[in-house]
Amino acid sequence: MKKTALLIAVLAMTFACKDKGATAANTGYDALMDKTLAIHDEVMEDMMPLGNLSSTLAKKVDSFPDNKQYRQALDKLEHAHDFMMEWMQDFGKKFPYEERQGNKESQLDIKQRHDLLKQEYEEVRTMQDSVNASMENARQVLGS
């Protein structure tokens, strides 16, 4: 009887420790996913102002085709927009919405996906910098 109780206690502790490890991995993964998506959401709010700047610069380029500043500023805005669209498409393939909601990966899967998510986090930060820099540059070129 004592051996059975001891075995049950050992098994319970073993599973409890594994659950804590999985929970810790999930927590780190979930926190990084939240940070990554928060940056995406911030940049999404910039898409309409970026589009407005692009339209204004496109008119300037049409009116002053030899003005390299206008052309370069417009090119940077277009690049930043394309970067955002490509990042979203790539992220959606790597982390489909349904999987992000289920979060049923094993510990190993979480580790692999966490490493992949770290890369995506760095890329979304780079994309955010590109959008912000291109918009700031466009505003300076336009004098606004």
C-alpha cells in the first residue's frame, strides 16, 4: 500500500513538473507572440497615413519628374508598404491564425516555434523601423 502511494506521488510530481515546464515555455512563447502582434498592430495604424503620403508624393513626382528627392521618398514608402505586406503574408504562413488560437504544440514544437517567432519578432521590428523612417523622410521632403 505504501509503495502504491509512493508511486502515485512520484508520478504526480513528475507530471506536475512537466506541466510547469510546458507552461513556462508557452508563457514565453505567448508573451513574444503578443509583442510581435502588438508591433504589427502599431504599424497597421500607419498604413493609411503612409498611403496618404504616397499619394501626395506621387503627385509631386508627376509634377516634378526630375526631382530625385520626391522619387526616392516615394520609393522608400512603397518599399516599406511592400515590406509590411510581405511580412504579414510570411507570418500568416508560419503561424496560421488557427494554430495561434489552439496552442497545442508539444514542448519541442514550442521550442522550435519560439525560435522561429524570435526571428519574426526581429523582422517585424525591422519592418516597423522601415515604415517609420520612410514616413519621417517623406514628411521632411514634403516640408510637413
